[in-house]
Amino acid sequence: MKVSLPLTKDTVRELKSGQIVYLTGPVLTARDAAHQRLVASIASGEELPIDLTDQTIYYVGPCPAPDDHVIGAAGPTTAARMDKLTIPLLEKGLLGMIGKGPRSTEIAEAVRKYRCVYFIACGGAGALLARNISQVETLAYADLDSEAIKRIEINNFPVIVAIDSYGDSLFA
Amino acid sequence: MRKIDVHIVADKIKQLLLTSNTDLPQDLLILLKAAEQREESRLAKFMLEQIVSNAAIAKENQWPMCQDTGMAVIFVDIGQEVHLINGDINQAINAKVAEAYREGHFRNSVASPLERVNTANNTPAIIHYQIIEGDQVHLKVAPKGFGSENMSRLYMLNPTAGAEGVVNAIVETVKLAGGKPCPPLVVGVGVGGTVEKAALLAKRSLFRPVGSPSDDDKLAKLEKTALARINDLGIGAQGVGGITTALAVHIESFPTHIAGLPVVINIQCHAARHAEDVI
């Protein structure tokens, strides 16, 4: 199944755990350090440097781009490390997450509650997945280098629906 | 005494880091392809196909196969007849590690532990020195990503726990890790010694050709038992369910204290990067 990004609530409802999906459109990159900053900003009532409404976050810290490419190897990182830092972002309208591996039961429950979706991409396939990324722009926390928040364009990016908006999980 | 320039040692390490991050060892590739052929789960096959083609893309383009190009773990075994000359070997190695990560377009993944400030050149490397007989320097290099390193565990078992206790610890570790460390895994195990000795044995075991059994028949049997039990868990490639959760279990052992049985399980993801050379 092919899906365009940004996601809509209608599209999310159609996605079922175990489906293979090819995603095309913009996603935001963020992993541990960026999540920590976003959640700290939310906790202190500051405005976020990015609008999370209907966005999808890809948990990735890419390699530097070789000369003739926009990005280096860019596979997913372990999503479970973001579990404790995810719900505040869902409250801000985040609709999709792309990572690897299982999530906590709290997150499976939150994915159901907020009617969003968690996809998994193939961990360790960074060279292959980078071929499906066409544009990269740093949006925030540039000092974090590979961990900065970037907007990237993904094209026919292969993922599996791991937790759907009904709370059904591939890992349960 | 044979004189060896520390810069020659450091240069070799740089080359090993560059090749190991881009070229998967053949022994591993053969097992991954076999796992892909054998797999019946649709989703696990989808993942294994990507893993296998990713390795080809990385090799062809000299790209790192994974964005987590790891901490540089380096074993330097120095013959006692060798005199290392022309400078500080630690400085020389770290300078070449930084060069390798810069030139290879590898990610800088090393940060201070509490402040989390990135050192911006992937140093310091983790360097283990050992004195061996002879007049050669043996180098082993393994860039280690932390998706899998994070899932490693230490058990201080009772001395009476025996082989069954060891296998239970291995299987429990893999089960707790689930899909997080990028299965299919290679599971390195150190049994005996002390806390740090068991950890080093586990790490070193990952340099064996993947799937080659231990020289010790009893350990080889344990490796087989542990691997069968791990694959019965059904975690599968990337945790999506499937028949191959691990490609191999490697166990190394060492005498230990009468009061204990340390076991370290060092989890290695499918990108089991390692390379070695001799000077």
C-alpha cells in the first residue's frame, strides 16, 4: 500500500498492524537529544521550534552526506528509548512515528488513545533506506549535528505498520 | 627486538575501520542469505531482503551499511619481542580513528556520558591491549553500534547454576531484547573469570567466523542448545516474528572463583562488523 505524507486522520484509520506500506512525503527527524529538548520546552510552556500537527517523526541520526548525496546512511534507531518522551509530542498533534523494535505497553495504549500510528523500518539497512530520501533541511537544534531536527523528503520508503490506531501491535 | 612504528599500527586500524563499516564479512553474508531463503514469515522476509540488498549497496558504493557506525572497539595484541617506536600509540590510534570516521562519512557517535557533549570525531576509541608471544602485532577491529550493545547483560550466577544456568541467562537476554537490537543476532558469550574478564571474552568471541563452533566440544554443544532455544522464541528478523532470531551463539570460557559464575552476553546486531590484520 502506498501512503502520502503528511498523514491524515482518515489515512491513519485505514492502516492495520502488519501491513507493508510505502511512504512518500515530508517527515521530521528526531531522536534522543531532540526529544529531550522538545519535552523540556513543552514542560516549561515554551513554543516549540517546529509544528508537530499531523507530522511524522522518523527516529534517525544519519551519517554525514557524501559529496554527491543529500544524506548519508539513514536507518531507524531503537524506538523504545523514546517511549518516555513520546506522549507530550502526541498531545501536540504528532500523528506518525517511524523507528525500529517494540514499544512499551504505555505507548501502544497511547497510539490507540491518540489515534496515531507507529511504523517500523528495517534497522541496519541505512545505505538502502538513504536511497529513498531526496531532500534534507535542518529545522532546529543544529548544534546536535546528526541528532538535529531536520525535514526530509522520503519516497516510497518501505515500512511496516507495527502499532495501529486501534492499539493492535505486531509485537504483542 | 622488532621495531614497529606506532603510525603503521594506527594506519592499519584506520583501513580496518573503513572496510569493516562498508563490507560485511562473507561468512555473515552467507548466513543472512540462507536465513532469507529459509524464512517463511512474509514480514521477516521483507526485512531480510532489505538487509541483504543493503549489504550489496554499501559494498558497491563504499557506504556505511548502518548509520550507527559505532564506537571503535580495537584489540591490539602485541608480541613481547616488539618495540613500538615513534610516539604514543594511544594518540596515534585515536588520530587515525578520527580520520577514518571523517573520510568514510561515518557518524560521530561518541559523547561525554553525563553532559552528552559529542566529541565530534568519534574518539576516544575503546582500545584493549594484550601481550602475546612472538614479534607480531595482531589487530582486531569491530565498530560497535549501541542498538545492540544496549541489550547486553551481565549475570553473576551461583557456582552451582551450571550449563543450564548459562543457557537460561543467554535465552533470557535475547528474549528481553526482543526486536530492539536488530535481529537476526550474533550472540557473544563470556563464561567465567571476573566481571571484566567475562565481558572481554564475550566481545572477543564475536571475532570468530560467524557460526564456527567452539574448539571445546562441551561449549560447542551449549552453543547449539542456546541457538536452538533462541530461535524457538520466534522473535525473527527485526522482531516481526520468524524462524531466525539469531544466526549464531559464540561462547568463550575461563576459570573462575569457587564462589561464582560470571556470564556476560554481548549482543551483536546483524551488521556484525569485524576485521583483522597482522603486522
